[in-house]
Amino acid sequence: MTEFFELLELAAVQRAAFALLLGAVALPIIGVVIIGLDIMPVRFAMMHIALLGIAVGLLTGLDPLLCAVVACGLSGAGLTPLARSRSGLSGAMGLLMSLAIAAALLVLSISGVNASAAFELLWGSILATKTGDVVLLGALAVLVPALFAWRRGQLALLLHDRELAACSGVPVNRLTLVLLVLVAIAIAGAIRLTGALLVDALTLLPALAARRLAQSLTGMAVWAVGIGVVVNLAGFALALLLDQPPGPVLVLLAGAVALAAHFLPERRTPAWQSASSSH
Amino acid sequence: MLVETTGLPVRLAGVSCAHGGRTVVRDVSLDVAAGQRVALTGTNGSGKTTLLRAVLGLHAAARGVIEVGRREARTSADWTRRRREIAWIPQRQAAGRFPLLVDELLASGGAPERARAAAAELGVGELGRQPVHTLSGGQLQRAYLARALGCVEAGAGVLLADEPTAALDFEGQAAVAGLLAGLPVTVMVVTHDRAVVQRCERVFEMAAGALREIT
């Protein structure tokens, strides 16, 4: 236990904990948006595109994570027209994932850089969190909740039904564009914390747990952020105590919470959820 | 008693719509005067719903001229204005994947207070904090009707209603038929309900995508 408290005094550990705390404010709300827009495949595609961005960064000498954020942001914006229908994204995502990973491997091969540097980001390195990562997560921690508070009514309509939103004066295309760009940037920003492969721990799993507990969009967002804060801090502390990599520990803890929420008694499950699952 | 109308005229000229290469609305032309009530009847799949959705711009593959208030919609801003001018009661009320409270649905019409008052009059005033998916079909239809009345209060000049009484009991059907007849807007209603048809000034029948006036 003494070692644990000694670890907490290290600047890298403190920076990582702060980054996880900031991430817990924005990323679970992004998870809520991912579920609401029904764009689960997009996050997979973004992980691959982030790798392509990192490869380009290694080739050009630019900050790899910055390149990943830009690549993801541009891809998110480009996907907006496809988000008009649920089927529009699924096929395109398969194509995008394959092209992105192939292009990333080709860029790494041509540039002659060590591919392991790029693939390290697939697994994350939370203790290597840099000031730039904290700034990005801090910006997201302000932007995402602010957008949510500012456009809550419009978001609730858009995530519920795109046509109802359009008929209610919601600028659906513009709002979808903003959301997809935010989703893409958030996923790229979360990669340093848990790695591309485990980014769901910070985004989707708290939102999935919150979906079982809340009756409204606002309730979901509040639950998701609350679960995110607890899981991120507790998971990180547990990883330090057990001397294990934080990424997998965070995923397992977040997964356990989502699973526990799933097994809550039926009376606590909102009726809309069972209704939607039958469609 | 004469009701002062704030309705807008609707004009369709040579409107055709297709679903996946199959034409479901064929060369439909129709002039509806401001404040007029028009019933669209016909068999399932004859194109009634598609025609109403085309007026709202929800059916992308529509050709021909569609004017509301003597204006076509071409740009995104035009469509935003068009949708503000129209109160819409869809046939299948949004079965979205996400929770939406009844209060949020009512507020989306632009006049939350009026919509809440209408919801109370229609017997669903106590359900404001419930997610819409927890409502029965009839309750949901009443909530959408209350929202539409809010839209009218907010300035909509046309009501497009797609089978607005389909999920209601007999008493509810009669009440809604009377309510639609008293609205000071242009009404185009798809219906199989005689009480609603009887309160419309013009009745059309759609068959295989073609429209003809029957009364």
C-alpha cells in the first residue's frame, strides 16, 4: 500500500489520473451519442483511421496523435451523408476499415519506420500521457457537455427519430456532422489512455450501463458520466495496486458495471428499451 | 360559425414518387385551397403516405412541383421553413431507439404550453415525464395530436395527418374528427375513418399511385 501512495506522487501517474478524470466527463456522453445514432461500426472504423493518421505522423515527423485526431475528424465529417440511414454506414464502414488499415501498413512500409511504434497505440500507454493529450481531453470535457446542455432538446429528438427531428426544425445534417466529428476526435483522443482496441471502456461501456438505468437522455448522460468517473478512477487505482496495465483493468471494470446494470431487476428497466429491442 | 383561417394553400403538379425503382405515386396533381379539409382514402400501399411525406420532403425520390403557401422548397432553408409551416402527425409514430419524454415531444412543435394544454384535453396530460415508448398506441397518437396543435399555435398553416385516429377508441375517433374540423388551417388527412371523412370538404381516393376526386 505504501508503494501505491508513492506511485501517486509521480507526475506521470497524476497526469494520467487527471486525463482519465477529464475523459470521464466527455467520453461517456460520446458513447451515448454512438448508441443514439446507431453508429457502432463507426468507432471501429475510427480506430483504423487513427492508425493511418499515426502512420502518416511517423512518416512526416508530425505529432502522430495530432495526425490521428485530424484524420478521424475529417473522416467523421465525410461520413455525415451516409448517416441518413442506418444501412448507409454499415457497408461503408467495412470498406473504410479495410482501406485505412491497408493504407496504414503501406505508409509504414514505404516510410521504413518501425511499425511497432504505431501499433503500441493500439494498446495504449496511459502513463505516457502527454500535456497535449490532457489539453485535448480537457477541451472535449468542456465542449461535449456544453454542446449537450445547449442543444439538449434537439439532441433528444435527433437521437430518438431523425424524421421527427427534421419536422421539428432541428438542423439534422449540421448536428449530425458536429456529432460525428466529435465522436471521431474523442475516439482519437481516448486512444492514448486505453489504446485503440480498448477505447470502448471509456466511451461505450458507461453509456451501455446508463442506458439500463435512465428514463431520459439527460438521465443517461448523467449516469454515464457518473459511471465513467467512478470506473476510470477506481480502475486506474486497481491497476496500480495490482501492478497491471490500466487499459484491460478499466475495460473489465467498466464491462462488469455494464453487465451488473444489465442484470438489474426488470422493473428498473425502462419500457422503451424492451420496446426498441423488439423492432 | 365561421372559423378564421390562417391556412396555406397546397399545390401538387405532376408529382411522382418511387420506392427502389417502383413508382408508388403517379403523376398526381392537386390544388387545395387555404383552410380546406381534404381526405385521402384508398387501399393499403396505394401511395397515400408517400404523397404526404413528399410534401414534407421526407421522401427523397419525388419529382414534380410541390408548393405550400405558393412556394416550392429547393434549398435546406426552404425545407426548414416548409416543415415549420406544416404540423405533421405520422402514421407510425416515432419508434426511436432512444428515450424521449412526452414533454420533450410536446415541446418539439414550437408551442409547449399549448401542446401541454391540448394533451390535457386529450387525456394524456399526466404523462409528461414518461418516455414515449411506455405509452399505448392510443396514448401516443393523442400525444402526437397534441404536438400538432402546438405546431398550429406556433404558426403552422397546414396539417398533414396520416391515419390520426387509427389507434383510438370510438369516443376518441369522434373527438379527434371534431377537433380536426375546427382547426383554422388547411388539412390533408389520410384516413379510413368515416367520421373524419364526413367532416372533410373534398374526398380523394388513391389507387395504384393515382389520385381521383370522389366527392
